[in-house]
Amino acid sequence: MESRAFIKHAGVLIKKIEDSRNQLMNAVDLHTFKEATQKEINQLFSGLQNPTLPSGYRLRDICLRNGFTVDQKVIVRLSQFDHNLN
């Protein structure tokens, strides 16, 4: 995935995750949201070609802080270039 496309999609996904923290959802809706969002996270990270993008670090951190998983290979790849840009 082109870097500009990754940055754009990561920004949208970060906002979606942050906004969800302020929403009250029943258990079924929360499960559905988490499942769909996890799928988006996996797809977006699978297209990451440039692991030096700050949006990659931010997305990884937001995901982990909010109970989503990030593939260990992606974490390792990002950590090789991580400059603590949080």
C-alpha cells in the first residue's frame, strides 16, 4: 500500500478507535465492533510497506492500548524503526 494511503487509513482508524471509547455499546455491538475493527487493523498492517511511518507507530500503540492485537511480525518490524514518537 502506498504510504499516503496508509497514513490516511491509519488516521481514520485511529479516530474510530478513540471515538469508540466514548460510546456506550451493549455486549453484542461491542463484540461486532471489535471484530470488524480487528479485521481492518490486520488488513491495514498487512499493506504497510514503510515501517518508518509515524502513523504506523501511533496505530500500533492505540490498538494495543485498546485491547486489539497487532501481529508480532508487525510489532518487530515497527520496533526496528521506533523512535518513541508517541
